[in-house]
Amino acid sequence: SPDSATSQWFVNLADNSANLGNQNGGFTVFGRIVGNGMTVVDAIAGLTPQNLNPRTGGPFDSTSFIPPVVNNSVTAANLVMITSASIVPSTVDLVAGWNLVGNGTDAAINVATAFADTTQIVTVWKWLAAQSAWSFYAPALAAQGGTVLSDYATSKGYQVLGGVAGGEGFWVNAKQPANVSVSQGQNISVTSVGSTMLQGWNLVSVGEAATPKQFCDAQSGGVTTLWAWDEAGTKWYFYAPSLAGQGGTALTDFATSKGYLDFTASSKTLGNGIGFWVNKP
């Protein structure tokens, strides 16, 4: 019956999207299998289901079953068991040139590990709001060893960038399009990231999909402006709560007059993998 689910979830072996919204009041799709994960699912599906409750039926009436049964006794060895789980890396998608990306989860990114490929990455940058300064990483300098990277950073007034924490945005200058694997943790909400922001400019990210209005409405103390970068068009998306509050086309007209992109017109939202600037009053 509708709304009766309590603990079960299902993996679809084929595309049954046409039925998902209709059967039993509808089902919610909350994830997808990536990489070579279907090889595990297909192996389970290849087992012959068995009715382990032939008299009364019940929860084990269609069980993926691993033979053989020894001495007519079904044991854990006959059942498909989940014995461990691990964090699956996600990817940061980059275009050639400047990318404003973000870590929207609580799993920190080790920059020296994730962005070590000198054939793909030129530099990585993170804004330190508390110091109003930049931290910097260049894999080509790091590869030279010694103090080459730190000496260069110091000469320019930068700090050496070691990691990107959850809820932080950062810039990557890429030589070519690339997909960089990073750890995937629990998503950062639009409300929790607000506790880390300071007065002035903050470079942040969130893990849940949200419009700029939804993000700004969730921040105590308000937001002056919000900016996201369009890598393909090398332009800025712009949002200002004060202009949006005027209603009509005030926000759109201002953005157009300055050559900025409008979030709403482009159906652009915030979310995991997207970094954006927030100016707090």
C-alpha cells in the first residue's frame, strides 16, 4: 500500500522509470549505481531465488540463495550478506581554464593527492576569509620537492594549500578537461554552512540542491550578494536578495545591464561540486 515503506529499498535491473511514478502510489529514486557496481548487482540477480518459508510465507519467500545446503540447514553461508561499506569517490568535473568548484560534503579533500597530475592541473586556490588571503597549490612546483612550493607561495604572500574542508569552495585552473576523484561524505546543508561564514567575502559550497534565494533565506544576518561562475561561458551568475525583494524584473534588469547571468533564467542552482562567493554584511 502507498506510504508503507519502512526499511526496504530496491535496485532496478532495467529501466522501469515509466512505472516508478504509478505503481503502489509511486516510488522515490534516491541514488544510482556508478562505476562497475552493476557487476555486483548482476551477480546477485543471477542467483536463483528460493522460498525459505514454504509453509507460512513471509519475508524470506524470495531470497537470493547461494547453494549448497549442508545437512538440510540453511546458514549465513547460503545468504547474500553485506559485510562492509566504504565511501565511494565522487568527481570534480573540470573544463580547460578556470573552474569555481566546491566540496559540498563533510569529507575533506587532500589537494596534493587529488590534484597532483601536472598534465591536467596548473594551480588550485582557496580563499581564507579569516585572513583575507589566498592559499595556493601548484603540482608542478610540488613535484620539484624540497621547499620549492612553499618558497614560491611565501614570495607571493600566499599560504600553501593542503586541503579543502567540507562546505568550502575553491578555484582550479586546468590545462584540459578532467574528472578528478575526491572522497564523498555526508552532504553539507544550506543552514550548516552559514555558521562558518564571516563578514565580507566567503567562498563556500553546499551538498544539497538549492536556489540562491533558498540559500540566502536560510542565512541568519542576511546576504548582500551571491556569485557563481559559468566555466563554459566565462561569465558570472549573480543574485542579490535586495534586488529580488523589489519584485518584477529589478534583479534581471540589473544583471543584464552588467553582463551577468541570471540564475532563474538559466535554471542554475547550487549544489555539490559547485563553489560560489557569498558577501555577508
